[in-house]
Amino acid sequence: MNSWENLKHFKADDKRHAWGDPSKLDFFLLLFLDEFRDAVKTPLFVTSGFRPKDKGQHGEGRAVDIVAPEWNKPLFDLYLFAERFGFGGIGVYRDWFYAGERLGGLHLDTRITVGSYASSLMSARWACVRPGLNKLSNLEAAQKIPQVYLPMDSATLKKEGFI
């Protein structure tokens, strides 16, 4: 059975998504993504899927990066929705660009955790920012600023304006 046949919102041949090689993507990742899309009731676009040379979750076919251009709530609310759908890893990227616009997005994966459920799951949550980005008006310069990965704790989230 092809896992794509049962999805409501996504198709392997849909060129709006950057799946990489769609046949390499984890069945549960696709299932969770489809259910997530159904719950948020707004289009989600995959900007990166399977990456053959990636040594992380994308290289294993267990990760996608998504944006939601029509989402009109805070990005952190989209993260909170994602928490409900079985993703092993979730990263919040405030400073991603899509179609020339800074709108942020999420990394979602189905990593297999090791150790106790709570500590392993919580360690697979992070926020990512590009410090100083707000001072730039040039898109190319903004994209050259290195991303900084931050813990997903309330103090960091408040300081960085996620919540």
C-alpha cells in the first residue's frame, strides 16, 4: 500500500512542495503532517523534505520543514498545534523566508527518542533565530546571518518574543 494514497492534503507529485524524493519519506511523518494540516485548517507547504546527504532526520526521510503563509496567528501557536500530532522533534524557526517574505516555519520530524519519554521528547524541542535580523532591510544580507539554536524554555521564549 502506498502511504500517499490515503493522505487528504498532500500528494507526492504536488510541485508546490519540496519533498526531495517522496518515496523516502517516513509513513508516520506523512500521516502526522496530513492530520496536522487538517487541524490547522490552513495550507502548509513543505520547503524541505528528504535530503540524501543530510546526516540528520532529513537524510533518514523522517523530517520536513514547513511554512504556513496564510496562518494569521503567532508562529508559536502553530508550534503548540504541532505538539498534538506525534512529532518526535519540533523546531520553531522565526526567521525563515518563503516567497520573499519573512514568515517563519517549523521543522517537524519523527525521530526515535532514546531514554525516558519526557526528557527525550523535551530535548527535541528548540527555537531558532537570526540575531540582529530586524536591523536589516536587504533579504540577501538577512539570509547570511547564521541561525542560533535556543532551548525551548519560557525565559528564552519571552526574551526572543515567541510568547
